Amino acid sequence: MEKVFNKWCEQLLDTGKGNRLINFKDVKLRTIDVLSPDSTELLKRVSGGDKLTFYDVDSYVKVLREQLTSEDDITEFEREKLNKYKIQNTLSKFLTRKQLLAYKQSITLHSLLRNIKKTAQDYIIEKGINILYLTFGLLCWRENEDVDEWFNSPLVLIPVTIDYNPQDKIYSIKEYEDEIVTNPTLLYKLKSEYNLDLPEFRQAEFENETLAEYLVRVQGYVETNNWFVKDEMKIGTFSFMKLDMYKDLKENQNKILKKPIIQKLLNKPEVKEKQEEEINDEVFGEDNAKLEDLIEKEDDEQDKIFKNLELKLHNVVDADSSQMNAIFQAKSGESFVLQGPPGSGKSQTITNLIAEFLNDGKKILFVSEKLAALNVVYNNLRKVGLSDFCLELHSNKTNKKEVINELYKILGQNKKSVNSSAKFEVEELERYKEQLDKYTEILHTEIPNLQKTPFEIFGIISENKEIPIFEYVLPLLDTRDIQYLNEALDLLKLFIKYSEFVGYDYRVNNWAGFNHFDLT
């Protein structure tokens, strides 16, 4: 069982050469070099909450290109003139404290920042995760000395966001969250494959250590491998969320392997029946036997059991019988897949399930890769006044500070009393339910003399909906029997046969009422 679990965990890792946290490459429209200020000063400003604007390097490049002559070696000349180090030496002295200098050859800064911003923003909207980082330092390493292929791995990353002011046409950058991380994917790879414990950069731990000094300290760790560190800064998109999942799974492996759902997924059937019985006993108590009957009995018998149990639910949005059945199954501890096309009410069912488990005093974790799915359920809960029970952890509007502030606000709130109208609403619900149950009962109760239910009669009528409707009252219908009904049908068929000659209303025919049949 542990082998299968470990195999699952390893599938989350991405320490291969295709991961940009391991093998960083300057992708044309997804990365940009930051040239000034120096790494220590830039980290200090960004982590301190400063909002920095990008220096208008495009204007300088445009003027410089216009000054170039049309010599034969124009391409080489341009490349030399527009070298990023010459740009850095020329323009750094013009920067204000609230500016930074970023540049990438052959691409305008405006186009590049627009594309990076859109990529990061799309990821936040779709998955609620920020993947945009400002990186400091590159570890240059290779697998062994016999291989000429070198890899560049970012060392320190700080999450950032890029904003655009359309009036001034200026891009700016600021910190997204107050957390500086040392490349976790690289740390794991070096530890697991090279037994090298690379130090992490922690400002609180090394208050007197600058970023430049940290990079020197890292150099001391890797020089025995003939690797080296470069003091360079980049802006780009990176993602290492799956590594956090891997760590969480490995650190809590013993607890996770004891969970019934995990053991079922790992195909350990011997624990299934016992655990299901324990879960079922906790959920419904004395009603549990009824719930088991509900699963086994036919549809008509299920309806009777529903009548006794459905008012025990605490639905906050509308639910039909199939949705209530799913809620019953979940309350009983059943593990199942709820499947249905868009618009079939899956989000409504999830909303009711959350409300149901909240009433039972349970904690609910609702996860989805797509932010839109979470928003639908959250909005449902908000509309019915349950938003105070929700803690958003997957949102483009949520960071660690806001999560802590939200917890502080909710924990400090007074307990709310039950709404005075709640009792009336429950009584009204019971009254409506009795009316609906009575209607259903009458609809399916057989009329003795006719030996048919109203439901069956309505079915016969619907099968003949193309026939014109005319009103004709059968007197004393409750005293008639099936023989009378059959005779009436025969007479109606006879009437239909001769109606072509006598007319629809036979009473206006000239021969109506004539009963002298002894004619010569």
C-alpha cells in the first residue's frame, strides 16, 4: 500500500529539465531581465511594499536606433549598441528611487510586460494562483563534470504583480504577498539527488545578511561541485504548487493512509464494511436503518421513506428527489461520484451538502481546480447567509494577510441567534409538504368503479390529445362502474361513425327525436 502511495506522490514532482525552476531559459515573451537597481536594494524596496514603475527604455532605444547609420554592418552595430550591459551603464544613473530598469533585446518593454501580465492574470482568474515572480540569483550547475550542458536555476523568488496605468501608459510592479521563498523545487532536487542541503534565504533569521551576502554563502556550498552563482534578476512565470502538495502528503503519510477513502482507493477492501457501519451509525442513529432501506427498496417504497426523512435535511436551495438522495448518501458516509451535464444542479447539491454538514458541526473542504466552480458555490452560500462560515483559499483576491484578517474577524464575531421567522418557515414547509403528499396520494389512488387511477386516466387523455375537446358531463360518475364506461365508449365510437351524416350536434338534425321505426 505504501508503494502505491509513494508512486502517487512522485507523480506530483517535476524536477526534470523541462521545469523552468530547474532549467531556466529566457522564453521570448515570458521573461525579462531586471538591470537596476542592484539585487539587494531592489529586494529591500519590493519586500518593503514599494510600488516601482518601469523606466521608459523603449523611448531611449527608439532614439538610439534613429541615430544609427545605414552601414553594411548595421545588425552587428545595433547588437553592440543595444547590449543590455551598455543599456544598464547608460540609463541606471537616470533612475529615481521608485523606478527599476528592465530590458530585453529585440522586444519592446511595453509589449513584453503586457504579455507577461496577461499570462499571469489569466492563471489567477482560472486557477486562483499567482505564478509571477521576481527572481534573484541564478545557480549555474551541471549533472557531472563530464557533461558540458549547464543549467541555470533561480535561487530566491518573491511573488509580484504587474499593473498598468492606461492614462500614463506606465507599467508598475509590486509585491503580491509578503513571502520570500528559496526555490523549493531546486532545494528538493539537490537534497534528493546530490545530498546537498542548500541554505534558504530568511530575512528574519539573517537580519544583517544582505541578498548579495547570501549569494556568496551559497557559492561556498556549491564550489566543491565546481558550480557557481550569478547575481542576476529576472521577472517571469513559475509554478511549484505541486511540490507543496508532495511535501504535505509525505509529512502526513501515516495519517493519510489511515483514512477510509484512501484505503478504498488503495484497494484495501477488508476495512470497508466495518468503517461504513461505524460512519452510518454516527450519521443517522435511529434513522440509519430507514436509510439503508432507502437504498435497497424500489422507487415507490423509497418515496414513503423519503416522507419520514426529508424534513430532517437542512437544504438552503431547491433540491429534487435525486439531489436529496445524493445528500442522504453523503450523510451516510457513502463515497460516490455525482455526475450530470451542465445545469443539472450539481452546484446546488454541493451547496446543500455544505449546509447539511455545517448543521452537523463538521468541517468541509471544497476543492476545485477551476475558480469559477468555487465561486458558484460560494455565491450560493453567501445568498443564504452562510458566507461567514466560508474561508476563501483559492481566489485572486486572497493572500495570506487577508486570510489571517478574515479568521480574526470571524472568530471575534458574536454568535448569531436563529431568525425569528425560521419556525414559521419550517411550519409552512411542513404544510406545503402535506399538500403535495396528499395530491400525490390522490393522483395514484385507484377509483374503485373504474379500476383506474387519475394518473392513468390523464395518461389516456394525453395519448389522444389530437382529438378535439368538448365538454360532456357524465352524471353520477361515482356510481358508475367499468361496464358503464365500456358501454359509453362503444356508443361514442358509434356516434363518431355516424357523425359525418347526422352532424356534430345531433339535436339540430331534422330527424332528431324521431323514433317511429315501423315504416312502409
